[in-house]
Amino acid sequence: MKPVAIGTRGSPLAMWQAQWVSDQLEALGVSSRIKVIKTTGDKLGARSFAKLASTTGVKGVFTKEIDEALIKRHIDIAVHSLKDLPTKSDRRLALGAVPERGDARDALVGGELKGFSEGARIGTSSLRRAAQFRRLRPKLIVEEIRGNVDTRLKKLDEGRYEGLILAAAGLQRLGLEERIAETLEPNVMYPAIGQGAIGIQVRARDKGMKEIIAPLNHQETRAAVTAERSLLEALGGGCQVPLGGYASIRGDRLRLSAMVVSQDGRRSFCRVVEGSTTTPAAVGEETAERLLSMGAGVIMDLHQTKKVSAR
């Protein structure tokens, strides 16, 4: 059998994830090779990610070209950060495996949440993180920052920011744990949908490849992220919507906590829903319904209106 061709972005974190999958396959006796594919998101450079979000919603901005390569059989599987993977994908593709999740929390670099002085500049490229941080510390200045993890850390070290908000899993996977000043629990800073998880895509009809990667699937993680992604889909959001959610599992029970927050951090809606691990999508849908019944739809509608008016 020829080596399994793994498609991935070329960022250090994406390469780490692809190499991890490659190592797991090797442990199963399956050889593989990694193919780097440049995506639209990689080509943006210094362009404002938030500006792009306001006009296109950025769905698939880090996955589109890799999906195309998979469909055209240039690669056999695609490895993504699950939080970058749109909830609705091409019918010719399927989420073949979700390995055990890493740390889902956000992390602060440069200082702790309560330690920053008023007016301190905090860098993030995430609308979700910015909105929640304004809610937690309204007198701090949240500014957009672009670039990979190393680039952002360099800007921090140069004094352009007093702090950064980054994914804890990304720092840990890159061996940068020592830069973490504080990890924020999911009930303090609600994580991005699927944060810390890896998604492995295959062609929907490729039964052979599905069987090969099946041992990499972690059922509890899959149930948790299914609930989170169902919540996101039910609310009609993308990766640049001020929505955070995290599902945890104990025994056969799944608990999904979610928050929708206005961009200025002044209005927020939170909900916690519990259900069975056998029906995770239903838990996500119910959580969305309850958030909407509380009035969260006003924030979601406002965000959608801003995207339309920007076009």
C-alpha cells in the first residue's frame, strides 16, 4: 500500500498536528507523507481578519483549498484544527475521526487576568476572545493582532502589547507552555467551538481510509465536539461570531455550556444544558434554542447585519 497522503496547512501548529497524525498512523503500521497546501487564510498576510469576516464570514478560509485537494484525490486525508472546520462541508467529504482533545482553554500570555493595569493593550485576532475579554475587563484595550504564534509573541516581547490571548493547546503543542501566565477556565472565557481538537477529514465514499483512521477516533471527544458544532450550526454562526461553548462528559451525561456576547462585552447570554452522550447534536440544538429564547438572537442578528452591510 502506498503511503497515506496527509494534507495540511504549513503553519508550525498545523504541521505539528499533521505530524502527530502521521506518528499515530505509523504506530498502527501505516506509512504516510505530509503535503503542505496553502489556503486563503495563509495568503491574507497582514490583512485584517476581522474585516474579511465582516464581508465573507470567513467560513472555510483555512480549509477550502485542502478540501479541494482531498476531493480531487491529491491527498488521502486532511488534518485540520477542528475549530477552523465549517459545520457544513461538501457532501463528498466526511469527518472520519476526531482524536482525543487537547486543552480546550484559552491562555493569557504576558500577565494574569486581574493583574493588567487599566489601559493595557491585549492582542487577539478572535472576535469571540475580544468580546469576552471586554466583558471581563472593560477598562483594558483589546486590539487586533495577526500572524502565527511566534509572530504574536515577538510583538508582545517588543512591547507592542502588554498581553495576548491564545489557545492553550497551541502553546502546549509548540512547546511554549512556559509563556502561559494563566489559563482561563471555560466558565470564565468560553472557548471556541471545537478548540483543542483535531479533525481528520476523508472522502465520504472512501471506506478503506475510514477504516485506517478509525482507531484514531476518541468517542468522548467526538460526542463533545458534535454537541458544540451542533450549537454553532443551529445559531448560524461561523468562526468569527461572539459565541463560545464547551461540552464536558461524565459517564453517559454530556454538559454543554455556552455564551453569546456582544462585541463591546456589555450584553451576554449564558446557558447550560445537559443530556445524553448518545444524542449530542440534540443537546447542541436545545442549547441554541434556549439562548435564542433568552434574546441572544439580537446579538447574532446584529452580527449578520453588519456582515451584509459591509459588502
